[in-house]
Amino acid sequence: MPRARVRRVKPYSGYNGTTPDKLLLDAGVLFKNFHVGTDTYQSAKAAGKCLGATQKGTEFSAKPIYRRMEIDGVHTRTKGDTLIDGWETYLKTTLVEMTSYTLRRALGAADIDTETNEDYDVIKGRDTIQDEDFEENITFIGNLLGETEPIIIQVINAFHEGGLTFSAEDKNNAGVECQFYGYLNDDVYDDPEQEIEPPFAIYRPKTAAAAASNNTQGGNSNTQGGNS
């Protein structure tokens, strides 16, 4: 009688001893006009730059828009036949604090009248987009488990295009969904030789080994030493 073959599940995995140090945990926090190298989590909160409490975390996306050149005889993707037309970049979250700021940013093109009514801020939309409708940046601060410094993700010239929608219902709290897109400054097209950089930046703290190496070589390992 033939014997059953013994089969063993082999634990093939990319996991190693440093894997937990590289995990991005929990929802993080969002700030407006955060200056890397000057602001910290504590100072930005104290300065009122925090957008407030959020719900269901934050989503970040930075996707290049590709265009393949249609060339006779080229039927398979080939190095050099693809261009990047631009980037679609955003930070998306749901803000649960119903502040005048939150409502105005959700509306996109809007103003806050603080003087007409003694008891209320009056928030009104308009049919033109103005410079003040853009935030210098919207910045995500998140926790990397094994690092002392946070990961920082910025969307530059942030503007929410989706308008204001929320639902108020029993046994729940309303939230305002905001998807802040990154925009280029209009002067980037003045110099045809200037490279156009997509409107986002990711600051990933150096690992402890890399930081130690930089210190040995006289470098500066401060991950918040730049300025957006």
C-alpha cells in the first residue's frame, strides 16, 4: 500500500528582525502650512496648524500620468516609448470637527465673514477661485514604529475640489470628506529649462544605521532639516 507523501508548509517570507521598525502605524495627523525643519508636531499643534480630528484615517496618492507613443511595429512596452504627462496627487481624509475652517476648505472657493453677525461666522461660496483658496501645503505626520522621527508627506498648494457634503444622523457624528489635490505654481512654466517637480514631497527619516553613518562622516542626520 503506497504511503501518503508528507508535505510541509515552508515559511517563506520577507519578514526579518527589522520588519516591525518599518511599519507605518495608525491614522496619523494632518496639518496645514507645515514647514519641515522649523515646525515639529508639538509646535505645529500649539500654533493651531492641525486640521483637527479625523475619521477612518488618511489616504495618500501620487500617480504619474503615462502616455505611450504609438509607433508602428512597436507592440510591446519598450524603454523610451513612454512619457510622463503629469502627476495626480492628493491627501484624502474625513474631518469630524465642524469648524469654520473645515467648512470653508471643504467648499473650496469660499469666504468666512466674521464681522456681519455677532454670533456666527458666515461662510459663503463664490464662483471664482482665488489664491487664498489654496493652502501652502497639507501635511501628513505618521508614526514609523522603529524610528524616533515621523514620516512626513506633503501635498503642495493643496485645494479640495469635491465641495461640501455631510450627513447628520442618530447615534453617529457627521464628517466632512476632503480630498486635497496638489497644484503647481503658475510660474513653473516661465523658464522652459526649469524641471517641473510634482506638487508633493515625502520625508522618510533615515534609519539608525544611515544616521550613524552620516554623523561619522560629519553629515547632518536631522530628518526635518529641509524646508518645503
